[in-house]
Amino acid sequence: MRGEIHVIERQEEESFYTAKTLAQLLAVDETTVKGWIRTGEIASYKLGRARRIAPEDVASFLERNRDDRRAA
């Protein structure tokens, strides 16, 4: 459990995520993150040609997609 807390602390240290770094953090493919950005499921900032995702937008996205159902 302690390792998970450390990961959360490291997220707060990040100023912004790229699609690649967020994909690595969430253990999904980079194209999945880009799809979330394209459809507006996760907010991002466009800086020139680059896209960046703020940690607070990641937290909001994760909270909206939380599945509290318990396995039977």
C-alpha cells in the first residue's frame, strides 16, 4: 500500500503530463489517452502542436470513471 501512496505523491509533483507519460502511469496505450483527449473525456491544454494534461484534470477524469461496484 505504501508504494501506491508514493505514486500518488509523485503525480502531484508533475506539472503536466504528456499523452505518453499519462499512458505509462495508467498502464494504457498512448492512443487510448489521445482518444480521451480527442473526445473531450479528459481535458488538455494545446501548447503549439503539443498537448499537455494537468494533474488535477487527471484526478477529475479518474474520479468520473471510478467503478465502485464490488466483484461478486
